[in-house]
Amino acid sequence: YTTLFRSQKEIARKNYTRAKVLYEEEDFYPAYEMTRQAVEFDPGQKEYWVLLSRIQRKNPKWVRQATETMRRAVKYIPDNVELWWELAEACGHERNEPERVKALEEVMRLDPANRRAQSALSKISAKASR
């Protein structure tokens, strides 16, 4: 069992490493497949979730899946600022302002000095008060 688990983690790491290259080369579909498998094999790695969501956001048809990916990620790793930030970004792409605000507020709860989240929240409230 542990050998299987270890080899799955190794496969996940290799897939992620290769998928990052494919993503930078804008070869999104194989990058998506490899990253999806990496998340499946080793869901505790935040960078796998982030890459998967970013790949999904590259395809207009996958914007909702990108948000769903990040919702799953924050359920799995709830105390990670970077994952909450990515959820906020995904919600922004989906034009889901209420959930974006909640995600940004969660970033602020975890990291009260987070300038990106402060800036994003102040832009949102400025827009709302117009």
C-alpha cells in the first residue's frame, strides 16, 4: 500500500512538472489531463490545484470548472492563503462578485496584512459605492 501511495505521489509530481511546461507552451489539454491526475493522486499539494484552475480558466467553457476546482481545493486545504486567493481570482473570471468577496475576506482573515486582497476589496467597495 505505501509503495503504491509513494509511486502515485511520484507520478503526480512528474505530471505536474511536465504539465507546467505544457501550460507555458499553451498546450492546455494535455496539461489539463496531467494536472487533473496529479490532483487525484496527491490532493494535498496546493500548487497542483492552482495550476489546474489556471489551465481551466484559459478555456472560456471551463471557467465554472475552474471555480469548482478551487472550491474543492479550499475544502481540502482550508488554511491556505494562496488557494483562497486563487478562488477569488476564479470567481472574478466567472463574474461571481459575492463569492469573490467572501474568498478575499477569507484571505484577510488568514493574512490580515495581505495587500493584494486589501486592494481588491477596496476596488470592489469603490465600485459598489458609485
